[in-house]
Amino acid sequence: SNNKKLRGEIDKLRKDKNIYESTFKKLQKDLEDKRTEMAEAISSAELAYKNREKALQHLEELKQQNEEEQKQYEKEWNELMNQIEQEKKRKEFIQQREKEKLQENTIAEIDPEDEAKIKSLANLSEAEKQSTNESLQLVKSYEEAIEKIKAETGVESLQELVDAFLRYEEKNSSLLNFVNELTGEIEQLEKQIEDIKAEISRYKQMGAMTDTSKKKVLQKMEEKLASMEFRNNINEQRYKESMKTIAFIKEQLKSFLQTLDPEDPILKEMEEEALTEPNMMKYLAEVEQRANKIIQSYALIQAQKLQTEAMMKEDPELHKSNIAALNNVMALGSQTMGNTAPITIPLPVLQDEEDDGMDVDDEEIPLPVDELRARAERTLQNWKLTRSSTNKPNKPSKRNKK
């Protein structure tokens, strides 16, 4: 029963070990999957970081380009507006001069105000005249540039050119807004990258802790399994030794029973069923019962022999102690067999010399030793036949066969 219990514990530990191994493999697979996901996340994070750097660099370039274009545009716009204003003034002045010339040709008298203007123009210094000429040349160059722009773009008026410039300015503003939105998305991606890195570090710590705990549990289970296997080996050795002892006892029982009675039905029962603790006690009880009966028969024979010797020597006190010892042996055997009334041997009684001439029955005459031995053997044989017929009621006896 102890060996069976240990085997059950070993099977349970093996099942637990298999469960732990399957769980360990599953956790290893999950860890590998997490590591693969971590590697993919790291690669995607690195790619996103590179794209972010490129986008930031491109954004910075666009900002610088936009600022430069804005400055250039404002500068050119201011210059153009100044030139247009100067050109407008020059044209007005020329027109005014032409009108004045016409008036001089048609009207003899000159208006005092016009005369004052003419005098003021005549009194201009050389520097002012040179500045005016430069302005006129600049206006002329701007007019040529505007004409080229009109020819290239197909715009016929200056207002359409201004409208196109405003449209492009709005487009530039929308691009700037797009760049700002892209910057916000990049910042969000950076935050996500930081979160992913924190999660990766957390998973690494969890993986290290899980590996350590699993190794400790597995080591404990292996140590426990090794201890149980060692104990199991010891118990198996003890079990083998016990089985050898039981086999030896069985052989001795069979040999003893065959010595007593080769045709005893118990021998067949021992061959048909395995020798266990309950039936071994049963067989030992049967052997003990047979031994007690043999001892009683032997004691009876010895008692009759002693009685005869005592009667022949006419000394009943001679073997009184031996007969009492035999009575004790027979009483012990009867108690072992379950008899309530043990067999007793009467002490020898000697007749007086006066009774020598009286008739004595055959049963009261002491029998010789050979006759007593023959009677005891017949009694034992009858008991065996009775036992055999009791155990096998349907099987005929040897005498019936004969």
C-alpha cells in the first residue's frame, strides 16, 4: 500500500512536471512573440524617428525658404510699389509738362502757378535730376519685368498679377499650416515611441522575473522528483525483498502441506490464487491447525504408551509428571483449534491382587504399543478423509473409486 501510494505521488509529480513544462514552453513562446513584437516596434520606432528627423529637417528648410521668399517678396513688393508710385508721379509730371507746352503754344500768357512750377523744375539740382533719371530707369525696368511676367503667365493686367500673388500666398500659408500639423503628428509619434520604449523595458523586466521564477519552480520540482524517485527505488528494493520472502514462505507452506497430505485441497487453492497477506494468514492457520492435530495424536499415542508402561510396572506415580505435560500440550492444541473441551489422558489405575481372578472387558485391558500406534494412524487417516470430503463434497473419495 505504501509503494502504491508512492507510485501515485510520483505519477502526480510527473503530471505536474508535464504541466509545468507545457506552461514553461507556452511562456517561452509568448516571450519570443513579445520579443519579436518588441523588435518590430523598435524598428518601426527607429523608422518613425528617422522620418521625423527628415520631416523636421525638411520643415526647417521650408521655413527658411519661406522666410527668405517672404523677405524677398516684401522687398520686391516695396520696391515695385515705390517704382510704380514714382512712375505715376513721372507720368503725371510729363503729362503736366505737355499740357503746359500746349498751353504755351495756344495761350500767350502763362498762369503764375504754372510758371512757378516750371521755374521750380528748372531750378532742380543735378543730384535731383540724376535721382529722377534713375527712378525713371528703375520704373522702366520694372515695366519690362511686368511685361515679361504677363507674357509668361498670360496675365494681362497688374490686378490679375496681384490676385495670383495673393493666391500663391494663401497656398503658402496652407502649406505652412500643413507643416505645423505634421509637426504635431511627429510630436505625438515621439510620445508613442517613448511609451513603446517604456513598455519594452517593462516587458524585459517581467520576462527576466518570469524566467527566474520558472527556473526556481522547475528546480524545486526536479529536486522533489529526484527525491521521490530515490525513495521509490528504495521501496522497490524493499518490495522485491518482501516478495522474495513471501515466495519463500509460500514454497515452505506448500512443502509442509505436501509433506502432511499431498492431496490437500489447500494446495490447489494456493496454486490458483496469488499469495497475499489475508490468504497467507489463512494458510498459516490451516497449517497450525494440522500441526496441532498431529501433536495431539502424537501426545495421545505417547500417553497410551506411558500408561501401558506404568501399568506393567505397577507404578502410577512413575510417569505422572509426563502425562500431565502431555495433557497441557493437548489442552493448548485444543484451545488453538477452538475446542472448548480439551482432551485429557487419565492416569493409569492398577488393580489389586484380589481382583486378578475377575473378568475384565477387552476395552479396559491395556493395549500394546503397536496397537495403540495403529489406532492413532487410523484415526488420523479417518480425519483426513473427513476433511477431504468436507472441502470437496462433489468429489468421490479414493475408497469409493476403488
